[in-house]
Amino acid sequence: MRRANFLEQGHYSDQKQGMDSLFANDDRKAMMSSKHMSKFLDDKKRTTPFDRNRLSAFVSRVIGKSFLAQRREIFHLQRSIGLLSAEEYYYYRLYDSSRFAMPDALKFIGLEAQMRILSQCSMPYWYDIAHDKVLFQIFMQACRFPIPRIVATFHRGRQMPGAIILRTEAEIRTFLRGYREYPLFGKPFDGMFSLGSARFEGYDPTTDELTFSSGVSAGVVEVAQELATFSERGYLFQEVKHPDVRMLRVCGDRIACLRVVTLLNKQTPEIFRALWKIPAGRHIADNFWRQGNMLAAIDIPTGRVTRVVAGFGPNHREVERHPDSGEPLIGFIIPRWQEVQELCLSATSLVAGLGMQGWDIAVCPEGPVIIEVNVGGDFNLPQLATGTGLLDERFSTFLREGGYDPGRKSRRTLAALKAFFRA
């Protein structure tokens, strides 16, 4: 059994097809070789850094678009309603005129515009419903929506009604050794991007070790020491949900969430975009930024998968079959799709302070189950999945009716941009 870090961590993705140098800077090897010393948890989402000069040279050499033409297009997109950055120009491959004429590129929305839109179409005091997983759990349970049960919580002061209360490192050790219904899924109260999450598969009393879905094993003492660092942020343990048998055949025994983006326009909910986040390799988490994971566009009326992609920039490519199972992805019909839609529309109406919502739904044997809601969700996911920008007539109407002012900045924009394209 391998012994390594047991919590899901950020990392630098290895780019395929000889494209590494397009994203790397001279420090990349040192950054990749550095170890996370003395802790199991890496606390930052780390994406591959962009090297704009090398990307620009690649586009000039391979696509045949001159440096000046690229800069003109970037300048135009930066001043559009989508406020796209130079990095996003390359991230979405908007330099490829065979795929994107300028009117098509202008429909893409960058992260800066995303933050402005979400801050203006949402009431700030509703954010905690989405960002605090225990608060969200209490709210969903009170409304009788299906959601995985929280078994135990660790926090120096807070607790979840009906769950085991853990306050100390010693209590974490006792819980992990004594629990009899493994597997368990663990994550921070305020977790994002699946950082800090882990699937605990079981406990071996002969070695006093826990095993994890990644194949890692670790002693209870060292696991408890790491989890004890969450005394202020909080850490929860919840029951593991299993996928519908049709999805299990494709992705294995792990949850591959549907991301259903809804709009609450004049208090009438509607489904705006739908996609399927598909994990691959050893990942238990379905986040797209993890190397090898994929995104599938879903036709809303039918629940049919119409397009599947992996990677971004020059590595962005369409996929037809799951790389692990070999099962076909194009044409796959999402199980219980009508129930998924009804669940999301019902839940959207209750989170009335968020004008745009991104629901993560697991389709299980017993039916669709809510995993979490996001304030809008990252716009890059549906834009990459469909290959089209969000700024269609429908979304333009939503912004206009909501009184969106593109000139009003969000205070969160700079920090979000740095996190998204962190080098």
C-alpha cells in the first residue's frame, strides 16, 4: 500500500502532447519538485502557470496569427463586456479563428466580469448558505431535500445537530478507530475546489492505519494531527454516496456531479446550462482543474451528452470515451434527468438571494442528491464544455433585467484572478 498525502491536494498538471513549455516558466521544475513539508494538506489550488510569450509564439508559428493580430484581438476582448484577460484569450483558444470568429469570442465572459456579475446579481448575506457546508446542510435538511448525512464534525465550538461532536485531536483518533460504517467522505466546512477532501475507505486495527480511495495508507495518529489543524475552519465527515449503476459503469464507484446552472429571473427559476463533471485516473474529486478530468455538455431538454472535453489552451481537446472504462460518453443519457431538473428548480426558488446558482447534483441509485450549491459557479466550466460563450441573448436579458452595470467593479476580482491563474 502506498504511503503518501491522504487529502486531495492542488498540484501542477503535466501537460501532454509536448506542450509543457507553453505554460511553464523557468521556475516550474523547482515548483513541481518542491514537497509539502510536514503536512498532508496542500492549502492552495495550483494550476499550470501561463507563459504568454511562449503561447503567443506558438500561436504565431502553428496557427499563423501574427503577434500584432493577437494583441489587437486581446485589446478588443479586454474592453468588451466579457472583460477577458490575455490569459483567458489563450485559455479558451480564442486565437483560433477557424473555431471562433470575433462575434463568437465576444460572447465569452472572463473571470473579472464573472465576479462583477455575481456580486451584483446576488445578495451578499446569502453567500454563507453556499459557502458554509454545515449551514447549507441544516438549511437543506430543514427543507427536506436529499443530501448526504453528516456523521461527525470537528470544530472548537460549532456542531451539526444529530452528528457526533469532535472537539479535540484525541476525539478524532477515537472516532476514526471506532467508526464501524466506513467509507466516509471528509472535507472542510469552508472547502473549495475539493481541497482538503478525502475518502476514508476503512480502518485496520492491526496496523492502526486508515486506507484511502487513492491507495494511500496513513496512521491514525498522523491523520488526526493533520485534521486537528482545522479546529477553527472546521472539518466534517459525511456518508459516502454511490453513483447510479449507469454512471458507475462509466466512471467507477465515485461521484461524478452534474453542474446545473440556474437563473432566478423575476423570482422564476430556469435552467440555463447543464454539464457533467467527469473524474478520471485516481481522482476521487471531479473538479476540472485536476489533470485528466473532463467536462461534458448536456442537452437540457433530453439529458443527452453532446460534447466532452479535457484540457485547456493548446491542450484543449474533445473526448469520445472515458479513458479508464472505455465506455462511450457522447450520446450518454443522464439517468433520472427529469428528476434532476425538478430538484434543481425547486431548490433554486428557496435560495432566493442568489440570482445565479450552480448546483452540484449526484445521481445515485435512490435518486438525485444535492451535494452543494455555488454562487453562480465558475463560468469557465460551461464555456469550455459547450465551446461557446455564456453571453447569449438569454443571459443578456438576465443581466439587463437585473440592472447589471459592467463598470462597477467587485472588490473580490483581483484576489480571484490571482487564485485562478496563480503561477
